[in-house]
Amino acid sequence: MNFYSTISGGVTRTLGVSGTTGAITVSNALSVGQTLSVAGAFAASSTSTFADVVTLQHKLLPNADSTVDVGASATRFANVYAV
């Protein structure tokens, strides 16, 4: 089942729900005004922006060894607190 919305500029946004797996797919942009809870895996195939605090209850892992950087030369973290 798909839901379509065309906004100014002719951009079509699609929200699809799989009848087989129950997976939800979003084309273009998704904005969540309050809380987004994900019970299973969360995958983003492009850049994701989080404008507030992100709290993790489990590990944050790269998908392969030596493939992911944290920060960038132009935008580094001020402080990293680790035990």
C-alpha cells in the first residue's frame, strides 16, 4: 500500500507499507515532531540529521572494519567522554 503527496515544485513524497513484511519506506524526507522509537533495525541510506540529543541503549557499530570516521576535519567534536 502506498500513499502519495505532491508538494510545491512537483516533488512527490511516498510513504509505502509492505503488506508482506510490514516494512515502512519513505521517499524524499521524513520529519518526526516528537519521539521516534525503533524496536528493530534502523537503516538510513543517505545523510541523517539529528537536531537534538540522540540516546543509544546499545552499541554504535560500523558495518565493516576501518570504514567509518567519527567527525570530519572541518567539523570535529569538542569533547569526547569515555570510560
